[in-house]
Amino acid sequence: MTTPIARCFAAMLLLTLWTKAQPIPDQELPLDAAHWVFVGGDWAVADGNLVQSQPERLNRAFFAGGAWDSPVLDVRFRIRDIGSGVQAAGLILCSQDSSSGYHVHYDARNDQIILSRLLGNERLELARKRGVSIKPNQWYEARASVTDGKLEVLLDGTSMLTATDTALSGGRVGVYTSQGAVEYARVSVAGQAMELDSWRVVASWEVPREQHGAAVLETKVIAKEPGRYLGWPTVCRRRNGELLVVFSGDRDQHVCPWGKVQLVRSTDDGATWSDPVVICNTPLDDRDAGIIETRQGTLVVNWFTSLAFESSCRQRAAAGDAVARQWLLHAGTLTPDVRSQWLGYWTRRSEDGGRTWLDPVRHAGTTPHGPIELADGRLLMVGRRQANGVIEMVVEESTDDARSWQVVATIPQNPDDDPNEYYEPHLVEATDGTLVAMFRFHYRTGPKQSRALEGCYLRQAESHDGGRTWTTAHPTPLLGYPPHLLRLRDDRLLCVWGRRLPPFGEYACLSSDNGQTWEADHQIRLAAALDGDLGYPASAELADGRILTVYYQIDQPGEKTSLLGTFWRPMPIP
């Protein structure tokens, strides 16, 4: 027999359990700029919808008006048929800051949905479903939920993915776009309201300071041109201690007609930098600049010219794109003689520290970071060229201080690889005389032979006779591209490269055995990044043993790319 108090207590308990079991009603979120934090992209409110119109990069919007535990996020979206990327819409749940959360990726280009978890920009794929038709210009209803470690993803009311993960249970919600322009007509959330101690936009480059084998000391802007796009730098340290960085600057975007080779310099170990000066400006797009100083004190800059902008500007101009119309007008001024005169791969010399520059000299293959000087005084570079319809990794030397170049070898590619997918090599001379060359490699898979970034490991080949003969290229454990190689004063080899899939950023790895093996289990993350438009890092060793690695990526959300530099120090050899 129960007492009244016991019956009352039982009723209260049942009421509590019943209350907890009830779903919290949907809260439709206001789609106005005042309630959202935008990280990248061109976000606006149009006709009551939240619209991101830039078909490039990863662009995110986080709702700033609350946070939810065990959230259920419902979103109505439409992907616009703009751009050549993956054209993806996305949902974000349980965000603790801008670098964390569960991401649901609705990919129209590759007909797939991907569920991932990000923590500190470290990405872990939890589930993927292929063969899901997501068409541009069509409205879809998307839902994602997190409940007691169980995650579920739906599209138009049909369950698509499930996963189990307990790393995150609550936080802010949001939406994103990846290489696509997307319109969001409704965003609503259900769940238990929660207090979030802090939420912040993580600096685009922020990484742990102390890492295995290295200390990351400081990251700073090397060059920024407001409203313009900068890319593909190389740094060198002259014998007088001056630092020089060359790059392609004053651009509209990644591919455009206006690129110029520009140079900045520092006389105080990178503490301050000069304004950019133009050193090469042909009628074509000038891209991917490299630089070295030879023993004779000569500066040698390399770059290549391109007409790649023409392939897209006609269609875009016809669709009313004003920028593309300007490109098309410029293309019309490029006569066949001008194209023949300037299209190709070039080096240029300066004998007065870069104040003036001599006439350009052609060479056979393209390489973003240029030649190196060997112990015997020769200049050597590895480049990519097309010969008789076949892609080759070609080795060129100069014995006259870069006044001329001669092809001396080609490097055999791995027979298991598609030779057309080798790009952007660089090389270094090890202390025992071994030459180590590395190559960017594109791994492709699936019926559309799409580039699969998770398989794009650097390739490597070696020469033991000064570059006359080479081993067959073989895979390395280093994921990303392209490489820049440097021998440090303690004779270790340093490789730096960019990673264009999450976790985005700039990476480094050391070898203590002349490139036979790489310390892949102890890669150094030099900088994080907001998206995959990044990289081409290059390094110089300063007098005090610090390394300066220079690269391009977005500095602040909403900006175009800039040049950044990370100062870091590798730990001494035990």
C-alpha cells in the first residue's frame, strides 16, 4: 500500500520523464544578417532567403542567437548552377567554434552526401552515401539530428545516413556552401536550449604552438592587396641576409588574365616587408613564381604564362558576368603573334639585387618554385612538359648562370600512375650528393574520374649521378601538394606542402636520412586555413635557425587570398 507522499512523488517522476520525452517545438530562425556570423563568402538576404552567391571555397554562416543540445536541424535549400566546383550545400550542428561541428555535405556535382565531424579543423568522415541525385536549381528539404550520440541525415524525408559519435552533443547550428552558390529559404531547429560558455571565429591560420618536433612561433601577413588575389609564392634568403618573396599578384581571382610577377623584400628577418613591385608583366597571365640567388649573386626568377582564363570567360560573359566580359575584351587584343611570343615557361636574371631585370629566357618545363644550385655550381630544375602528346618530367640544367637551359634527362613515372597526373615538381641536393625530386600527383577515381584529394600523395624520385639518370617515381606518405624542398644546416631535408582537404592548411615534414624516409607520423602543421584555396609553401632558413615558410591563403573571412608567413623552429636532432 502506497502513501499519498509516495503516490505524489511517483506522479512527479512520471511527469518529469514525460516532459523530457516531449520534442521541443521547431524554432524557425530569422534569416537576416543581424542574427548570423558569416565566415567567408558573399552572404546576403534576398526575398527573405539567405543567399551565398560566391561559387568558390568553403563559406559558412552560423546562427548567433542561441545554442542547442541534441539538435534537429531542418533546412530548405536550392543549389544554383554556377561554377565548376562540387556545388554543395551544407548543414552544421553542434558547433563549439567556427572550426568544429558536425558537417552534412549535399554534393550536387558528385551525387553524394557526406557526414563529417570537425574538431579544431581536424576532419573525420563518419558516413557517405553515393548515387544520390541532387540537381541544381531544385528545392530540397534537408534534416540532420544528433541525439545521445546517434546522428541521422535525411533528404526530402528519406533517411540517407546514420552514424554514431559522442564527441559533440550541442552547440550552435549553421549552414555552408562548398564551391557553390546556394539559397536557403528556411532554417529551423528543435532541441534543448543550452548555454555555450564561449564561441569564436578561430583565426584562419591558428594551430597548436608546441608540436612533436617543432615549435610554431608566429604567423603574419607578408603581402596583401585589398580586393585582389595573390598566389603561388617562393621565398629565398640572400647571402647578405635579405629575404625576397616573389608571387603572382594583382589578380581578379585564381584564374584571370591580369596576373603579374611581383616581389617584396625584408631586411629585418621578416619583421617588416616592402610594398610589392612588379618585375614581370607580359600581355598574358603571369603565374607561379620561383626565385633563387646563385653564388655569383645573380637572382633568377622563373614563372609561366597562361591563357587558361579563356576557357570560361565566353560562357560567363554570355550569362552577363561583367568581369568575364572584361576578360573577353582583353582576349580579343591578344593577336596570334603575341600569343606565340609570350606563351610558355620563363626565367629572368637580375645582377643588381632585383632592381633591374634582363630579358626573359625560355625553358622546357614548368615548375612553381624553380631551380636549385648544386654543389658543383650547376643550376638544375625539374619541370613538367608535353612532348609529342606525352607528359614528361623533364630535367634541365644551366652551366652559365641561367643564361640558357639544356634538357639532360627525363624522370620515369610510376607505371601504376597515370603519367598525365604528375605536376609541379621541385628538388633538393642531399648532403651525400643524392638529388631528391618530388611531384604533385592527382589521384582520380569513380565513373567521372574525379580528383580524389584523399589519394593525392606526393611522388618522389632520386638521382645518384648529378641528375643524368633517375629512379622511377614512387609514392610517399605525404598527402597534399605541391612540394618545396630545402636542406637545412643540420643536413636534414625539409618538405613543405599544402593540404586542400580538411584539415586544410600548410604542412611540413623532415627526413634525417637524405630522403630515404620521411617522419610522416610526426608531420608539422604550420598553419590552418578556412578552405582549400591555399598552399604552394616555400621555406628559407634564417641565421638563428628559425624557418620562415611563406604561402598563400585567405587571411580574414570575406577577403581574397594574401601571402602569409609562418616562423617556426624545428627541434634539434637528439
